[in-house]
Amino acid sequence: MKIAIAADHGGFPIKDELTQLLRSMGHDVQDLGAHQLEPTDDYPDYARYIGQAIQNEHADRGILLCGSGVGASVAANKMKGVRAGLCHDGYSAHQGVEHDDINVLCLGARIIGTALATELVKAFVTAKFTGEKRHARRLEKVQAIEAAS
Ligand code: RB5
């Protein structure tokens, strides 16, 4: 799977470990920065990079990291075609894909450690949208909201 990952200064401390994890799982990972700790950088810039990677199909899924994961998810969900979920528990990390077809996982590196982040990333990337009728119907309604905005 093609996966893009990006982090502001709040998410930077766990980005490299997650990148290595994904590569060890055989994924094609694009690291969209920050490539070094930039203490004054802004999470919306990285949300844009991840969103653009999804929109132009350079990535199937994205991992977006900030301090809490909140700003990252707010910003990413402004981009058409992005369905970002802030998931700090294992159930949400896979159910968000299976039912809601999220394509971006947001994590807050100030909230969770690398061990939990690793489990969440594994759950997210191995999950598949079920395509069941009720989930497809709800997804279409979400897409209709986006189209009307
Ligand atoms: C950056 O200091 C921090 O505000 C940001 O990483 C994120 O937590 C915002 O939601």
C-alpha cells in the first residue's frame, strides 16, 4: 500500500519510528516531512501535504501526526476526498476504516507513546472498508455533504 506520513513539531518525535514500522511491513512510504524538528512549524501545512497525496493518488492512506491529533484532523478534513479520524484506541483505528472508510489516521504524539501508536497504525493499515450496504449509504451521505459545501 502507498502510505504518506507527515508530522509537525508536536508529532515529530514518533514519525520516524512509525515510518520504519510501515516500511518493515512492506508498505511504500512517502515521508512528507518535517524532515527535521522545526519548533515553529504549523500542522495545517502537513495536513495539506497529506491531503494532496490522497487527492492525486500518490497515497492510498495517510498518517498525520501533531501534538494532540486534533488540529491535524480538523485541517485534514477540510480537504475534499479526505476522511481523517483521530483514533487513540484500537477499536476506532480499524472500525474507522471498516465502517467509515477513513483514509487518514491522525495521532497525537503528546497523548500516546510509540507502543500504542504502533498498534494503532497496524490496525489502521490492515483494516479494509467492508462496503456493506449501510456503510456505503452513510459514506455516500458524507460525500454529499462535502459536495454541497
Ligand atoms: C503544536 O504546538 C500543537 O498545537 C499541534 O501539534 C497540535 O497539537 C494541534 O492540534
